[in-house]
Amino acid sequence: MLKVGLTGGIGAGKSEVSRLLSSYGAVIVDADKIAREVVEPGTPGLAAVVAAFGPEILTAEGTLDRPRLGSIVFADPERLATLNGIVHPLVGARSAELEAAAGPDAVVVHDVPLLTENGLAPLYDLVVVVDASPGTQLDRLVRLRGMTEDEARARMAAQATRDQRRAVADLIIDNDGPLEKLEPQVRTVWARSVSRARRCPDG
């Protein structure tokens, strides 16, 4: 098994890289998806978040009001740390379960937005960073995700810098350009990952 850590700043296009790797045969462990699952209604995770932030972060239906919670934590580093302290251990436990279920010859790609911020690079055999300039990130967040420029800048500021992400990378995928320039790079990463997995099938 080869454990790949995939990361990138918000708006860099990491989700598209993850989708392509999945289509080539990678087992994807998506930290964002798991982070949503561990705070679904009725979970201990949601109960812990409500205890920390109050019932006002719930919708009328009892689900987590993500935009409201996001507006709180991304404006306050201490409250963001509180939220991460609740969610990250739950995500880690579930990720380990999914990894254990993959076959011994699998290439397991952990899609981890905060890999750099949380010092997780040593956990992986290979770290792949999807890189885009801050200007490209800002444009995508405003144009494609409907954020205001201030919201987008706040989300970007809450993450590691571009240089910090690049410093932990074994491989960098440049996603400043169009999709047709992305796909060949992802295929190269996949080929290198498969080759490396065959050399060390036991991880």
C-alpha cells in the first residue's frame, strides 16, 4: 500500500485532481467528506460542536449550519482551533478505518485540506500539492463559489501560505491553467504512485 497525502489551498483545484486520481484507480479518503459525516445529526461529533459553540449553529432542522459556523471560526483563530480539536480526531479515526479496508496493493490518496497546517506530511509516503497562485484562488472562490472577496481572503488567510505548502511537497501539480493542462500532470503523478507502490507493496 502506498499512502499519498493530497493537499492544496482553497480554490486550487484539489477536488478535480482527486476526481481524476479516483478515475485512474486510487482509493480516495476524503477528509472534507468525512468531516461532514462525523457531525451529522445524532453523532457525538455534532453534540460536541453544539456544546462548544451553542445551539445557534444548528439549522431549524437540527443540522449543522455550516455558513454560520464558518463565519464564526474563520474570523477567530482560537475558535477555529476549538472546532479543529473536536473534528480532527474523529476524522483521523474514520480515515484509518477506510485505509485499513483498502487492499495491500492499493494507492490510497488521503485528500487532506489542512495537511500542511497540521504537520501531517510525515504520515504519508508521498505528498502531492495542488498549487495555484493566490490570484487564481481568489478568482475561483469569487466567480465559482459565490464568495465575496473579503470572505475568500479570510478563508485563504486561515490556511498555510503557498510557500509553506510547497515546502512539504514531494510532487507539485500546477493548476493555474485550464483543465487540459491539469490532466497530463495528474496522470504522471498516478504513474509514479503506482510504480512506487509496486516497489513497496507493504506500505
